[in-house]
Amino acid sequence: MSRTVCLVTARMASARCPGKALMELLPGEPLLAVLIARMKTSKTVDEVALATSLNPENDAIADLGKSLGVRVFRGDEDDVLKRHIGASRVFDADNLVRVTGDNPLTDVGTMDALVTLHLLMGILAEVISHDALETSWNEGEPKHRSELVTLYIKEHPADFRIALLDLDQALLRPGYRLTVDHPEDIRLQREIFHLLDRGPLVLTRDVIALLDTRPDLVAINGHLTHKGVNHRSVELDALVKAAQ
């Protein structure tokens, strides 16, 4: 039986919003704690764990993870792919679900669907086998070891078995920005959790429904754009899907 670990990755460093992982979203609950609580509701993963770097500034992140009862792996600050491989080994994971610490509203239902599909078909977008991670690091270049952990896989789709899951249309809102990379993103997240008033376990579809009726909330961070490297990853996803 294969073992699947949900690996939440976070660190204090950020060009636009340093320390965002520990910024409070709910009273007494930082962003990272909210995200981990949500991931623990998954019905398909065997464990939720946390990965951060060895830099001393990330001691607070490691301490938080331990206080939340999750195992913590610490690795290289810049070689993010290597950090994932190290975590996969330590946590004895055949497959990793990659969840970034700047996405507190990661949809658990979609994640569970991805895991189910992965276990049937091999590798897909952000549920990754340990072997695929190893191949990416061994065959890739320095650019493939950055925060875009699956870049090598997406650039060499013929070398891997890749499956993509179509997103539920009720969750598809390209115009909404639910990641956290700027202070305005934190402000929006706080407003969402406050208005829904359900603690950390809000449903992503309820967040979408709220934003559908509140353009003033969408406008809080609507002027921001994603980083160029993220656009490159999305472009590669589209090419992989078109080739299937």
C-alpha cells in the first residue's frame, strides 16, 4: 500500500510580505495554523507534515508545526526541490501532495480528488511521486530546484505519466486572487474568515460564493498580479493538457 503525505511548505522570507506564514488570520491563529487545520480534514492522505528551511529565522515556523502536532522537516533554503525529496525520505512518502504555505484556502475536496486520481494513474500536477522528484533533481538544472518544484516534469511531459483534473466550475474564478504574497492578500483573507465566521474550516466554494456577491472584497487585491514564474507554470500546464 503506497503512503501519501500532504507536505505544507513555508518559510519566513518573502520579497513582498515577509513573515506572512505567522500573520494572524483568526484571533490567535496564524495563517499556517489555519492551513494545516484545513489539510488535516483530508480523507485521502496518511499524514500532514511541514517543511521549512534550516535558516534560524524559520525556527518559529518549525516550533509552530510541532505545537500543532505535525512532524517537521528542515532543509535547504534555496533548493526547494531537494527539500521536498528530503521530506519525502524522512516521512517515508511514496507520494507527496505539495501545498504551499501562502495558500490558506487550498480546497481539500479538490486535493482529495487529485490524490485519488494520482493513485490510479501515476503522477499529476501537484501530487508527485518520490521517484519523479528524484528524477527531476538528478536530471534538472538549478532553475528546476526553485519554488517551482514540478517545473522539470512540466517541461519534460513525455518522460512522466501526467494526469490533470478539471477544476469544478463552481471553483473556477481566474479573476479572484486567493494566494498570499502581499499585505493586501492578508487583508482579504482576514475579511473572508471574519465574514464567514466558521473558524479555519471554511469551504472554498463558500469563499467563492461570498466573493461573487462582494466585488468590494475582490477589489482589495484585484490590482495585484502573480509572479512571472507562476505564469510560466500555468502556461506549461496548458501545454500538457493540450497534448493529452
